[in-house]
Amino acid sequence: MTITPHQLDQKLALRDRPLNTLTAAQQERAAREYVTDGELGWVIYERKTMHQAVNAARAERGLTLVPIGAVERVESMASGHYDYSSKFALYCAELIQEQP
């Protein structure tokens, strides 16, 4: 799907809020170095934090809430990229905008 420059500007502006949320959550990584069910605590925390942020923004827009699986899916899409945080936040912005 092709988007216009205006749509891209809107998406990037919408990305800023989840990016700020993710950045704040990442500041707590050192305190969450434990492992739970084979996964680092900070990974779980950041995912849950982003899930809450996505659903809070969706609720503000009058949209239905998305399951954590939707956030896990976009997190997976961002994993391994040098700009992981930006991509994860952008994909979360898309979740905020779109109907599931």
C-alpha cells in the first residue's frame, strides 16, 4: 500500500508517543535482568508497557482493544533491526490507527 507524504507525516507524529513510552521503559532494563519463563524480565516489561500504551491510545480514539499477541507480532517484525525502537514504535502506531 502506498501512502502519501501527509499520511507518512501523520504516522511519524503518531509514532512519537509510543517511542517515548518505549524509551522510558528501556531506561529500566538494568533493574529487570531476571529471567521468567525463559525470557528476560525487561523484554516482558517493555512488551506489556507497549501493549498498555497501544490500548490506551486506541481507547482514546474509541477503538476496540487489541490483544497482546498483536503487540508481540509487531515486536517480532522489529526485532533484529538496527532501528528496533523506532520500528517497534512505528508498528505500534499502526496498531493504534488500524482496525484489527
